Amino acid sequence: FDPKVDDVWREYAMVDEEVPYTRNLVAAGNDWDLILIVWNPKRESPIHAHSGSNCWLRVVQGTLTETIYEFGEDRINPAVQRESNQSAGFLAYISDDIGTHKIGNNTDELAMS
């Protein structure tokens, strides 16, 4: 981890090397959760929607790749709509109205969002 970032997030940044990413609850309210996600190198999430929720993602450390998909009428074979690499400081938003997506860490270093 970057020492400057590590000082802020250290108590929340738990890592499980057996899974693609580790979700660490930082805070929660009635209708929101703040989760620090630690991404293992060369790993990614499955393609997923957010079940009617809004999702804000800020890259805290490293670089993450977001791939947004569009499903055809068959709802089986997703097509890549766009893909982008985002570095520390980048802020992204997605909802089910925008599409489904996956997030991945294609680098050799841990990343956090």
C-alpha cells in the first residue's frame, strides 16, 4: 500500500488473497454503506447490477478497470458497451439505468476503492 493512503485506511483494509476482492465495511446509515474494497492483483468482480441501488466508486489506490455491459433481448449474452482504466482519485457512478458492469484490477499491485 501507498503509505499516505495506508495511514487513512489502514484499520479498514483487510485482505483475503483467496478471493478477488475483500469488502470492508467502514460506515453505514439507513440507506447507504461506505465500503472499502481491496482488490487483489489480476482479479475482477463478476458482471453485476446493483439491484435498484446507486453505486459510487472512488479509486483510492492503484488502477481499476471498469467494463460496462449492455444486454440484448435474450438477457444472456452481454456486449461490452465501454471499458475504461481509472487511477487513484477517479470517481465513478453507476445504477441499473446505466447498465451492468464489472470492476477489475489488471495490475500486479493491490488496489483499493
